[in-house]
Amino acid sequence: MTDTQIPRNEHDVIIVGAGVAGAALATVLARDGRRVLAIERDLREPDRIVGELLQPGGCAKLRDLGLEAALEGIDAQQVFGYGLFLEGRRSCIEYNEACREPKNAKAAEQPLLLGRSFHNGRFVRRLRELAQAEPNCELVEGVVTELLFDARPGQRPPRVVGVVYRAGTSSTEQRVAYAALTIACDGCASRLRKQALPSAQHQVPSNFVGLILTECSLPFPGHGHVVLTDRAPVLFYPISSSEVRCLVDVPGGKLPLDANGRQMDLRTYMEQVIGPQIPEPLQHPFLTAVAKEDFRSMPNRVMPARPLALKGAILLGDSFNMRHPLTGGGMTVALSDVALIRRFLRLIPDLHDDEALRFHLELFYRNRRPLSATINILANALYGILCGSPERARKDMRHAFLDYLQLGGRCAADPIRMLGGLEPSPSLLVAHFFAVAVFGCGRVLLPVPTPARLAKAWDLFCTAFNIAKPLIDGEGVTPLAYIPVSRIPAGSGWLICTVFVTLAIFIGYTWIR
């Protein structure tokens, strides 16, 4: 829709969507003196099965934004780290133990690194309550149907000057709201993204099936648990003092076939395929929850960030950038983006100044990249490694990853800091990812690098490269993004390449040991 005569703006900023990113942004902009209108399609408490774990970096951003009160009164649980389970093996990595510098004489005085887990709906409700408490913020229920453009002669390209929305969820009455800046935070299925950036496409590598376990004692209390089955990862983490969330990943969203060649039903799949691979302390609560058949499912979407070249509008949150939710990094990225947007908007007195907006948005896109790229690549690459596969190389990578973390030192500290949103460094992430590959190749080659072992090591290295390189290209980070090869085809001259790679593997493996 176009508007040929711009009326007097009623608001400085319109925020479409009041989820984690939208509600947080509405609050802090209102505190900065901006007149904010936030439009949310449904103001009832959300009921979602993801967005329930906030990493330590996300908790720090929440404090920096002055929104830590959102964690109060929702029975949020402290998360100290992760437990990993693979074929009878178990390992526990804690944020504080992995990240503490042993040479620091004041190590005991270092702040405690904690994540928090909770019901997503309760957290979002508290964020909305904080927004509603701000005099400069108006939070209304409505469905935004389209952006409103200024189409006056000479205005090229057209500028977004507001939105058209229906008040309430059932009303057919259309209203128009005007603002100098419109920010779309309307989630993974963003309607405004489809209008403003129709070329942006997301992928769905898998689905999560969610359950709630009661009367469940976690093997590592106060930790997230990642169980690596032969199909895909299964997650367990506390969401209240009496409930544990279980998320079962279903690759491709398709269940396997049974002995008769028919697709399994969900309960059978959970009981016969996943259940036997769950650690014993969790098996009974898991099977009890499965028997109730209270399944919740959602697609896991992946979409690289693409800057929006549209004057007067910004995309933020899941409408802008998505990664696999395996690592629980989405809210950390969203809150970091909120903090950056707030910082740069503070430098623009007049939000009608398109040149100032363009300049500071370019800074925003540049400054967000280290953290967002680190978390995005880590989440998607980890899923590529940890997802079950009949390929021998992927199985070797899973074991190499677990053994690499158990080496301790920086082999554990750097990855857990990046996972926690505390170390925004794509280059460091890529270095560790290929160090895991080198470590795995070294294990395959020992004790003597026979031709068969060389072929196996090369296959593992190619598998690691083919997982990581497309993700690096998608984010456009590190010098590897400039190498014009995205994948190494199977059997492509491994004998030539292995001679060079073998030397690097032995040197790297010796250094790691």
C-alpha cells in the first residue's frame, strides 16, 4: 500500500511482533525517549517448545539492557553447563570450569557464568509486562497485513512510513499507523519479510518433537543434556523446578520405515527407536511422557542474515536470521542485536534522516557479524556433526568431537565460551572445527598411516570440510569464504591431497596431545 501524502507521524518507531526481540527492543527504545508502538498478533502467553534456554552471553545482554527482571517470578532454572552422552559414554562440561583461567590468581573471584532455562511463554510475558510499564510504549494486539510506503513523486526508492493492521485477532477493521522507522520482529514466518525481502528463503533440516517430563532427575542437575542417538540428538533441560523439557530431533521431519516398509507412527518411533538409547536415569520419565502422547512439533528453520535495503525499515530476530536451535543460541543473538540497534539509534536524533540511518545500519550489520556468525556456524555445524548418519566418517567425527572436548584446556574452554555466546570469533571457531577434524584424522591414521587409513582420514577431512565450508560461505566470514570451492566431491584426488594433509595431521595431532 502507498501513501501519497505523509501525515504527521504518531510514533517514532513501530515494532511488529512482541516476542523476545520485539518486546525487549520496545522497552529499551521507550526508555531512551522514543515513542514506540508495538503490535503483537496475540497477547496471550505464548506456548512454544523452543526459546527456553538463554546462554550466559544472552543473560549478560539481558542485564546490560536493564531487563534482568524478566527472569524473576517465572521459576527460571540455573544452567551450569552441558552433559554429553554417546554410546554409553558420558561427559560433563561446565561454563565456569572450562572458562576459568588457571594461571589467574584471582580465579575464585571471577563472576559465575550461568545460563537460565524457563518456559518460553512466561519469559515473553514478563518482557511484555516490562514494555507495557513504559509510558512511551504502547503495546496493542493486532495483525499487521502490509507495509505502508511513501510514493510521492521523486521518492525513489519508496520509503516505508508505517504499517496497515487489523486491530484484534478477529476484527476486519483496518487501521494505519505511521512512524519514522518500522522494525519487523514478527518471527520465523514473517509476513513483512516476504513483502520487504521476498528473495530470502529458509531451509528446514529437521523438526523438533517436544515433550515435558515430570518427576525426572537429570544425571547432571542444572545442566543441559545432549544424548547422541544413532538417528539424531535428543535434548533434555529443566524448564521449571518440577519439569524437564525433552526435544527429539527428527531429520528431514520424516520418521523411518518399520520392518514392513511402512512409516512408523510417532509413539512407536519414540518407544522402539529412541527410548532404548536414552540414558537409564531418563528412560522411565521419557517413556512415561511418550505414553501420554502429548507431542508438540515444530520445524527447525535455518536462514542466513541478509541486510534489508529498504529505507525506513529493519528486520530483526527470527524474521532476519535463523539457525538450528540445537545450541540454544537464538535468543543470545536476538538480544545482542537489540543492544546494537539501540546503541546506533541513540546516535540518530531524527529517524527521518535516511542517510544517517543507512550509515548506522551498515555499522550494525558489520558489528553484529562476529557474534551472530559464530553462533550460527556453531549451531549448524554441530548439528551436521552430531546428527546420526550411517557414514563412517560422520561417526568418527562424533567421537572425535567428544574426545577433543575431554582434552581440556582451550580444547574445551574456547568451544564452551563460543557456545555460551561469550567468545564472538568466527576465525577461532573455524580453527577449532578443523582442529577436531585433524584430531579425528590423526586417530584414524595411528599407529601406522596405511593406504586404507589414509583414505579413511581423507574421507573424514572431506566430510568436515563439506559441513563447514557452505556455512562459512553463507556468513561471509574468515578468509576461507574467499576460497571458490564449497564442497570436495567424493574421491577427488585424495592420494595427491593426502600427502600434504598427512604432514599437517601428524604435526597438529602431536601439538594437541
